[in-house]
Amino acid sequence: MSDKKCPICGYELDSWNDCVSFNNILECPECEEHFELKAVTLNQPSLTIPKSIAEQADKIAYYALQKEGAEEFHQWFDYKQDEYMDVVFAYLNPLTRDLVKVVEG
């Protein structure tokens, strides 16, 4: 059973792509009524990084870290901080920075 239904007539859709859409306003192919597709908030996993490592990471150019990888990372951090390498990459990446929370430490 489909979980995608027109809220007006109850018509079951195979996909939201079956509807004509304009700015999240959909048109049911059956009743041709319009309804809004509500956004669902997803639980995002939260990464954490100590403030001291974030401050050190802010001194690194992301493109250099991306290009050189672990070699560039180890020029700025010692091997004890390897556990933070992936988080540092996420922290420095403008697309994923919002997923990283800086905590005291």
C-alpha cells in the first residue's frame, strides 16, 4: 500500500512525481485539486569536534586538505588526533560544516 495519497480524494500515487508540481504545490492527477507538500524534518546525525581542534583546523585551507589528504592533515595535527580527521574534513567543507558542532575541549 502506498503512503503517498492525495489528502483531498485519497488517490494513491506511485510517486510524488505523478503530480504536477510548482513550488511544493501539487496537483492530484485524479481530482485535479491542489495541495501543499509539507517538508519533513529529518533527524540529522551530529558530529562534534573539540574547540581546540576546530581553531587549529580553521588555519588550514580546505582545498589543500582535500588535495593532499592525510599528509596535509599530519602537518597540522599529530597522530593522536587521527580520530578527528574525517570530522575535520566535514568541518572545513562549506557544504557539511553545519553538521559539525564545536564543543569545549
